[in-house]
Amino acid sequence: MEAKPFLKEIILNSEKIADRSVYPFSIPALMNFESLKFHPDVTFIVGENGSGKSTLIEAIALNQGFGFDGGTKGVQYDPREKVSELHFHLKAIKSFSKPNNYYFLRAETFYKVASYLAEIDPDREFGDYLHEFSHGEAFMKTLDRLGSKGLYLFDEPEAALSPSRQLAALAKIHELAQNKNCQFIIATHSPILLSYPGATIFRLDESGITEIQYEETEHYLVTREFLNNYKSILGSLLG
């Protein structure tokens, strides 16, 4: 029997929320949020800066037992004063089978986690050796070391990746999802990553959270328009 998705759905338990006009519930996309159902392979969360996508994936990660800065579930060193309370109100619906591997990647704290792992155990697999590489190379090294039957959450993994490396990352995600029984939930701005065939895409905006198709994403539409008409667009922008 197919085990995926390991994480089927998250539901907001709103009974104990005292005031939905207070952050993070005041974020327009989250004001009427009730639940999200995840794809067995790849689910994307997209939205403009400030739309709440990183807040949402952070809450999902914390609900699943990850630390604020990411890494494996064993990385639990960061105080949580700066964490929103959204994760306290999430209920996770899981499958009968648990993942064997877990990893939460936050682009902005990636090296911080590597430094922490190196400090507590220099021989750890995701440790200090990552500092020998560029940010993008280190991410690809980490991606190569993700194990089978894994639940993996990424927050803007494309931050340090060139377009060609994004394509390589997409191929690796496909290999892990299709051949190694892994599930991914990814917050991203990348039109390259978003092109993954059959993925579920949730858009966060002022109207709430909506499931959309790849060709409906702003990332696809703006990129296509720019590449097809970049001279005239640059002329309008730059005068």
C-alpha cells in the first residue's frame, strides 16, 4: 500500500485563537485559512513578498517537530521568541506510515545550521564541510544526501541557485519523489522549480489561499512576458 503523502493535510484549529485580527492571523492570506491538502510528491506555496508563505511553511515545519532555523529534527537550539504562534493551532493529518528521514531547509539560516551541527558533532553528515562550498553548491550537496522515504520542507531553496542549478535541483527532487518515496513541500519564487509536472500549487494573496495551475502563477506569466518582450519592457522601465 502506498504510504505517501506522509503529511496529508493541515487543519487550523481556530477555537482557541483569541483574535484573528492579530499577527499572524491578520495576514490577509491567512485570515480565512482553514486547511491545506498536500500532494503525495510535491506541493508548492507561492505568493508575493509578505504574503505569508514563509510564515506558513515555518508553522508547518514547527508543527512537525523541526527547529526554527531548519535542519534535521535534532537541530533544536534556537529560542522561539521570534516564532509566530500559528503552529500551535495546526492539526496535522498523517498517513499510517512515518517517514524515515526529515529535513527543513531555510535559505537564510542554512549556514547557521551547518555551523551548529559542526560545533556539536564535527562528523555529522550535514556539518561544517558545507562551509567549503558556495551557498548553491552546499545546497546541492545537501540535496544529494537526502535519504529515501523522506519528508522535506524547503523555504526558498532557489535563493543561491543559478538557473542551471535550479534545473539540477528539479531533477533531484523528481528522483527522490518518484524513485525514493519522498514528499516535498516547498515555498518558492522560482518559475523553474514551479514547473514540476503535476505538482499542487497554492497561491497566497489578499483573497486567501487558492490552488492554481503553473501557467496561472505570476512567476510564469511575468517571466514569459519579460523574456518575450524584454527590450520594450526595459524601455518602459528605464526610459
